[in-house]
Amino acid sequence: MKNLKLILTALLSIVLLASCKKYLEVTPKTQMPQDLLFSTEGGFKDALTGAYIQMNHKDAYGAALTQTTIEAITSSWDVTANTSAQRMGLFTYTDQGVQDSLASIFAQQYKIISSVNAILGQIDTKKNVFATPGLYELIKGEALAIRAYCHLDILRLFGPIPTAPTVGNNLAYVTTLSKNINNRVAFTAFQTALLKDLADAEALLKDTDPITKYSIVQLKAPSSSLALPDTYFGYRDIRMNYYAVKALQARAQLWFNNPQQAYLCAKEIIDAKNTDGTNKFNLGGSADFAAGDFVLTKEHIFGLYDFNMFNKYTQRYANGTFRKGTTATTITNQLYGNTGTDIRESSLWELITLPNTSKAYIIKKYRTSDLQPTDNTKDYKQIPMLRLSEMYLIAAETASYAEGVEYLRQFRVARNVGQSSQPANTAALQIEVLKEYRKEFYAEGQGFFAYKRVNAPKASFLFVPSAATLNYLLPLPYMESI
């Protein structure tokens, strides 16, 4: 068939997950039919928790869309010749291993979407089970936001280059959980559906989300001093909260080439204040690195909590599996420009000795203590999903030239990078912003999307192999293209 027909099998049951003090430190407990699961507030809570856990799967944001597959496309890691990882960096999408990796991402994203669609398909008809004020709005708003988040990344990875939206794959925007066929839709229809989900999520969360009333620090340790119905309303920085919706709107509007809307959304987050007048979110700096917070959690508008991050860091980075370069030239000079001051250049990477006695550089971004801190504000086991630094870069790109230069300057000050001469014009400013995406979001999966969005030429694509033929148009998994 020429037109993709995506068939999603109805979920017969959803994993019921036990709650504990740290929102996502949960393990499957039992299974429960949907009609029984969605008969209580607790059932809806458990179902939403399950969706977040699915987002942390290795085929989604737990690896493939942050640290592994997506970073292989940008040749972020040194690879062995004649492997699928090397062919990924060469844009050889016909390789079976490459196809399998991309198909796993595609399938997992739609699994997450299926889970939130199960919630959204029940929540209005079961609205009477919600006795806790604000809980209905919270769960529905987060579910809509997760659906938009996953669809946007499906589009950014498998869809067209935004500057040529009619060239490339059309994709299905799935809003119901059923056995019915979901046809692919045009880029503009996909855009409309995604922005509607975000607008609906914003409306639901704006007046109910505790993050608009309390600071991140307060919500990391919810107590009786906060007027919250229960601790489920805490830990908003690891949930798709109101500001995360605004941040995702900024990212999406930028992708859809609506710079003014992207600017307004980013600016709202940058300017957000707590009730005492302090900033809601703050750019990180050298003090955070010194404290062991290499992932800069204070910048997280939304981060996925990963209680197994210590072991994953050991398996992926500490042993040199994911590494880049054997001398300072690759990282210090090529990536950061040998500034001598940039905290990412000086503190975010280290040189290790591999088992074969050779040297290699590894990134410390996901290094964390295996201990469970008694103070939740010092627990750094989070995968960054939406960060304040991205909002500064969006603002720098979409504001007027003078204001954009100032946003870039403020961002660079936080990274301890001097700006001896400012970009001469808007075009030069855009080039500087693109460079910062690769520096800032290394091992977070955003570099490829930054290149694809502007259709960056090979000369601007850092670390691309000389033998590569640049190709931003990824094929659909084979079974989805017939």
C-alpha cells in the first residue's frame, strides 16, 4: 500500500504500579483490566506513572532518543568500522542493524502514545471518580502533553525537513486507542493536532499545577506545609508540568517555523518567578558541576527520573563504551573551540584508560552517586527532556537581533564563555546558536534535530564522516511503509 496504515492493537490490560516516596522508583506489581483500573483515582495515577516509565525505556528516552541511537546519527561516539553504529553515522539507512534500531524507536513511541490514549479514552467518562480537586486536570493535562511530546519526536526523526514539509514521510497522529486503522496525515494536519494537544494541556494545567504556586525546591520535598492534596502533586520537575508544556510549545513552534510564538513561550519560562520573586528556573554553572550535578537539574523544566542511572553510567560511559576522541583536540578544540574557560570544556569530560591501555574521552553528564540522598534536592538522577538552556537558545534565535544577542550572552556567561565580539548580524547569530546546540545537548539527542530543522549543510555538521552523504530523511520502518 502506498499510504501507511498504522494499526494499534487495543491494550487488554495496563501495568499497575506501586507508589513510593520518589515518584518513579516503582516496579510492576500486578495487572488489572482497564475497566477496573480506571474505576479509581489511584488507577489513573498508576496508568500515568506507567507511561512515564515507558518513556524511560531503552528504545525511547532512556537511551535511544537521548544517548545512543540518535547520537550515533551525529557521530557523537567513536565506533568500530563496519558496524551498524558506523553505518548510522554514514546515513546508510539500508543497513539491517540501522533499520532495527529505528524501528524499535518508532514502535516504542507509539506504545507510549497508546498508553496515554488509554487514559484519555477513559478519563472524561470516568470523571466522576475524581474526588481530589485538580487531579482530573493534572492527569489529563499531563497525558495530552506526553502524547504531544512523543508525536513531535516521531515527526522530528521520521518526518520531513521543516523547510520542505511536503518532501518526506507523512505520519499518523494517533488520538484514540482502538483496532481501527490510523492513516498518515499531511505535515500541516499533524502540526494542527499536536498544537491542539498542547493548547488543551496548557488550559488544564495553568490554574491547577502546583508548579505555578510553589518552587521546584518545595515540590521536590512536598510536606504538610504545602497545600497539596497528596504527594502525587509534588515532584513536578519530573512530570509534564505547566512550564514543560510551554517549553514543548516553544520547541514545536520553532520546528513549525513560527518564531514569534516560539519566542513568547520561551520568554515566559525564562521570566517565570516564584511567589518570593526568585526565578522559577535558573541556568546552571560551575558550582553545580562541583557539587556533582553534571546534568544540571536546576535547569530541568522536565526531566525523567532514572533511579538506575548510576549503573547505566558505569555500563555506557565509565567503561568507555561511549567515548569520543583520544586527545584533547577532539573535545577541547573541535567541540568547544579551546576557550580555556567554558565549564563544559573543562569539567564535563574526562580522559580514561581503556582495558587495552589506550586513552579515550568520556562525558560525565550522567555520572551520579549510587546512594539515595536524604535530601531530594541533591538527587541528580534525571534525564533532561526540556531545559532552560534550550529556552535561552530559542529566545536568542527568535527575538530581535539585539535581544537575541543578549540572550546568547546570558547563556554563555552561565557557561563561563566570554564573548569578545558579538555576532555581526542575524545570520551570524543563527550560526552561533547552532554551534551551542551541539555543545550543550551532547548525549541528550537534540543535536541531530537542530541540524535537521535548519537543513544544515555538511560543512556545519560537526563530526560528520568525510565519506558520509548527508540525509535527514529517515525511512519509515519497513512494515510501516508497505
